[in-house]
Amino acid sequence: MRWVNLLSPQKWSTTDKKNYLKQADYYDDYKQICTSHMVRQMQEKSHVFPLTEESNLNTGYTHSVETSAIAKLIGSNIVDITIKTGKKAALNEVAKSHICELLSCASMLHDVGNSPFGKFGEEAIRLWFKANLNKIHFKDKPLTEVMSDQMCGDFYCYSSASRDLHCIFRYSRSDVTLTSSMLSALIIPCESDKYKGLSQSGYLYSERKEVQKLYESVELSGQRHPLSYVVEAADKISLITSVIENSVTAGMITCPQLMNELRREDYFEEDIVQDEYQRFASIVKYLGVCHNASKTRFTTNIETIAMQKWITHVQDELIEFAAQSFVNNYEDIMRGVYLSNIFDDSWCRVMRNALKDVERKYTYNSEIMISFKNGVNKIINFMLDTFINAVIYYDTDIELCNSDRSFVTMIGEKYKKVYRRCSRDKDEIEKLYLRLIMVIDYICDMADENLKDIYKKLNGIF
């Protein structure tokens, strides 16, 4: 892999016509992204916590903005480290500007495929398909027998991230043109969701041909774009820190409770060295400093103010570590053989596991979150039960019953238009797959409140 190709300013095109612009037009990507409907609508979608009038709780949009800022800082640090050490001449001040802009853009787009209700909505969709895909029949055969493994993998191992390119390629305005190098940095294999030997490759089966062209345009041979590791790390840093910050803001845990949890010795693994332990311990100790300072200076919002200051410090430490990890693994990353992620090593892994454990104990087991999750599952299950079954024989020779026909009518014309365009000249099995994707698009394009309203209307709740 060569940076001259990885940072190519070539604009993405589904045709053979190439549209080259000046390097400075990387900034044009950011303008188009920030003014696009698919990014703006993330303001109306939860990220982890249910949307409320509390403006300081993260939404899908604020998470993307934060991830964008973190990714840009990691990219800047990577180039600064390489310049300081005198290695990797290809990473210079000119490259630094392009890398930072590319990362900023890719990170703003990394959640455009998100479902309503954020992580809970995504999990509910995945669990529904795991429970039901083999029970639904098409011409007397289970869908798992008629569809290919890769098609089934898109549902069994469903990930909102895999819809990012799908949304960009299928639902962007025709005048939106983004750089191929930036789009290829969005493809991140889903690390955690393997089921029945199937996995998700970071994009949907329906976009396989476009992804192949995308890889060719930046001269990637199926390997990950190196900067996709940075987008992935920035997403993880933003997620674990924002959830714990919002948990304190919502009163689910206090700073003293968090300190006590993080001091537990069972978080530390045998292979962690003394220097790494000391770094982790100093970060935990700084939480106490922030809390004491907050109590001294303020009389209200003491916990929130202390947590915000500490989270900023934690993010700075994690950003520095991620940049150094990228540099340390640079050769393997550039050869396309690095199989881990730059945020999963040393004390950084300990911090992540510790915070996730605290979140499981105090956040996800709270009454608010349990109620929210149960409500999300109920809504998603009903919508998929209703609309997936309704479209099984849509656009076939088999006539739909009246109820299925009415449900299909509810699916907006823009989703049907994309289905018709993508299904042209396809066999009946791929058309079936695309109809299931059409239902997911219809559901996932909605804001939280819109989906709630449709659920209530279909259930006679007024």
C-alpha cells in the first residue's frame, strides 16, 4: 500500500468516468457530509441512552462529532510521532493535513447506517434475525437454505456499521460526490458478531461490486485501509468514555463509586507490566483530584463537572496511546496483515474492560436502561415480524394477501425505488435478499419518535 493512492483525491463514481479534483477539495467532502440529511437525522436517534430533553446526553449526532474530533487528533499525533522519529518519509506535514481531513470526514459518516434507538436497536435487529431467519420460508424452504452464506451473514451478524456504505451509495443525492480514499476508510470488519460460522465483512452483500471498485480505485487488494484502524479506535474511545460520563450525569453512578470500581485488582492481567499499571493507576487517581477540585469550587453539578474534566484527560491519554500503537504496528498495517485493533493493547485494554464492566453493573442494569431496552425490543420485534413477512412474496408471481399488501404500501417509495434499481436483472433469491434489506432501510431510516408513533398506530394505541 502506498500513501499516494490511499490519500487519492479521486471522487467516487459508479461509472468508469473519473473525477479528479485538487487535494484541497478534501474539505469539500466535509461540507457535503455536514449538510447531508443522513448525518443531520442522527440528531433524532439515540446512541446509547434514550433521547430526553437533557441536552448533555449523547445522541447519534454528538457521538459522530466527538468521534470525528478524536480521529483527527489521533491522525495528527501519528504523523507528529513519525516526523519526530525521522521514519516513514511518506508521512509528512502535507500528508498530515490530508490524513486529518480524511479521518474527520470518515468518522462523521461512521454511524450513518445506525438504527433507531442506537446500540439497543441494532442488537434487537440482530437478535430477531438469529431467532427467526430459519423459521421464515420462501417457496417451502427456510430462508437460510435458499440464501447464500454471505447473504445470511448480513442478517445473523447484523451491524449498523455495515449499512454505512449502503446508505451513502443508495440514498445520497446524485450531486453528492465523496473521495474514494475516505469511503474505503469506512470499511471495518465487525469483530464481535460471528454466528454459525458466518461473519460480517464490514459492508453488505448488496454493495460487494461497488466495494470492489472502491478498493481498486485506491489500489487495495481486499485489505483494510490503514486509516480505518484510526476510525475504529476513535469510535471505541468516544463510546466507552461517553457512556460512563452520561451515567454520572444521569445519577447512575458517582465519582467515588467509579474510583472504587476501577481500583479492583481483578481487572489487571498477568502480562501487564509495572509501568503500564502505574499509568492506569495515575489516571484513576486523577479522578479523585478532579472530584475534590469540583467539590471545592462548585456547589451544584459537582459530579458532572468532575467527570467531564476527568473524561477529557482519559481521552487525551487514549488518543496518545492509539497513535503510538498505530506507529508501533505500522509495518503490519501497511502490509494488510494486522488483525487486531490499535485500541486493544496494554493498559488501554484494561481501561476499556474496566469501564465496560462498570457500565454493565451500573448503567445497563439500571431501571431506566432495562425499561428502555425492553421497549426497544418490543418495537423492533413487532416491526420486523410485520414487514419482513409482508415482503417475502412482494414483486413475485404470488399474490399478496390484503394485510401484507397494506403493509408494503406503508414502505416509502424511495425504498422501493432503490429496491427496483438494485434488483434489476437479479435472480429471485437476490431479489428476496434485497427485499429484506428494503425493510431494514425503511425501519432504520426513521427517527426514534417516528418509529414509536408508527408502532403505536399499528397497535391501536392513541
